[in-house]
Amino acid sequence: MHSNQRIRASIITAAVFAALSIQAQAADEAVKPGDKLSGGLPEVYTIKKTPSVKSDLDQVDRVKAANATPTGMPPLPNVPLADPKQIKEESFQSVINKGMPMTPEQIARLRQLLDDQQRAKSTLPYVPPKPVVSTMVVRGEPGETPPVVRLSRNFVSSLVFSDASGAPWPITSFGAGNDDMFSVANPDPKNANVLTVSTGSAYAYGNVHVSLLGRPSPIMITLVADQKYVDYQANITVQARGPNAVAPTTYAGNSFQNSPALTSFLDGIPPEKSVPLEVSDQRVQAWKLNNKFYIRTKMALYSPAWSNHHASPDGMHAYEITPTPVIVSGENGHPQQIKIGE
């Protein structure tokens, strides 16, 4: 009896398992991922199936259909790929345009405009003065008109002081009447007889005093700007013998007379009425004026005796003598005869 019961239980169990297997197969075919069960609850499990060849082909067809052009739309254009050489050339041109944006013609025009601007800024609003080198004679007597030195803005003038023999006369002190308008200095202490004067005003007017070694009274000099001429160098000769005076050569009559004509000859600018004379030595120049001979040279004059004499700090001499066909002149103690012809 017990064996029959066990057989019956086994048959029932097998039937139950068969029913459950049939039910699971039906559920697998009827239920898909994402479907809801009849009870409204979402599916919480999926059953993986081994893919078949047919399902793979179906998937490829679906991808082709998704990438295909929609019905009624034109096909996409076939855009060619850019040439690498063209890309490099365009990049090179872009660098050039950024670094050098202007053409050669534009650069030349810009430089011309800059040059015109600089020229306009440096151009004086008036006619530039003519530079000259002047010689001025100072006697220091009452009633004498002080020498005038002509200045100009942007120019510096040198004042060179010497005695009647042409020797440098040292300066002990100096000062301008208006330090704000004039700049006066002794640039080189070794050349104690030289001053430099300049002004920053186009219409400056004033004076300067200069004291010389061993001279009891100072020399007063008028300074004026805005003239047709500018004195690059003013050789100021004091008609007296200074501490460094050179031993004089022979002379006759009154010496060291203030003579405008002799000063002009010393500067190398003979008066209009003077007549040049022929000289046998190129180191000597001679003129005739008012029955007098005027000799210009750096050599010493030994004969004839001169009646007047001017000298400049650079060693140039101007002599006034009586007319003569021959003079004796020389340097370094070696006299020689020089012929003069009218």
C-alpha cells in the first residue's frame, strides 16, 4: 500500500512539473521585454535567447534603413576632401596677413608721411641765421660801446679772449645778467680763456660780465638773439698786454689802435674798397687801402715796422704798414724776404 502511494505521488509531481514547463514556455513566447503583465506590474526579468543568423540579418537591414535618405529628400552632396598643400598655403598666407598687414606701397607711403612730419617739426619758423666768426676789439675806455655777440636759439657760441699780442687771456670769473635766459659756462678749465654762451629764447636780450686775470675792470658784453647772423665764435681782443703776452716785434707810432679795417682783414673779410696785392709766398695775404698796406699772416713781421697790429687766438696776425715792395717775415726764428707787387 505504501508503494502504491509513492508511485501516485511521483506521477502527480511529474505532472505538475510538466504543467509548469508548458506554462513557462508559453510565457516566454507571449511576454516581451518591456511588456506589462496582466496584473499591471512591470516585467522584472528577461530571458536571453541565443541569437540566430536570421535575427542578425534583420538587424543589419534595420541599420541600413535608419541611415538611408528619407523618402522624398535629395541625396547629400559629395563634398571632396581638402588638399593638404592648399591647407598649408592658406595657413602661411594667414600668418603673413597678421604679421605684415600692409602692402609695400602702403609701407612706403607711411614712411613718407612720417618723414614729412619730422621735417615739419624740425623746420624753423623763420629764416635760419648765417653763421660767422667775428673779431671784436675792446679797449675798455670810457664812452666805448661794448661788443655785441649775436646768439640764436639751438646754437652755442664761443667767446675767446686774447690780448693784443694774440696770447690767451685767462678768465677769473663771469656771470650773465639773466641766468634763466642765458647759459654761460667754461667747458674746459684747461682753456681758461674760452666761454660758451647759449639761449633757449628766440628774442633773448641781456649781457654778461667777464673778469680777466690781472685786469682791474671786467669786460661787459651785450648778448642779443634773433639776428640775421649768429656768432659761432667771437674772438674778443683786449687792446692791452696780458699775463701771457708774446714779445712784440718792431713797430712804429702808436700801436694797438682800434681799427675796423684791420679787424676786417684779420677776419679774412677785406673792406670793399681794398685792392688785393700779389705776394710771392702763399702764407701771406696783402691788400692796399687808403695808401696803406695790410698784411695777413701767421708769421711774425720783422720789417718794415708796423703802425698797427691785431691778432686772434688762433695765431693769425693783421699788420698795417707803409707801402713797400719787400717785407721780412718768418716763423720759428727764420726770417725770409717776401715780395709784394701792386
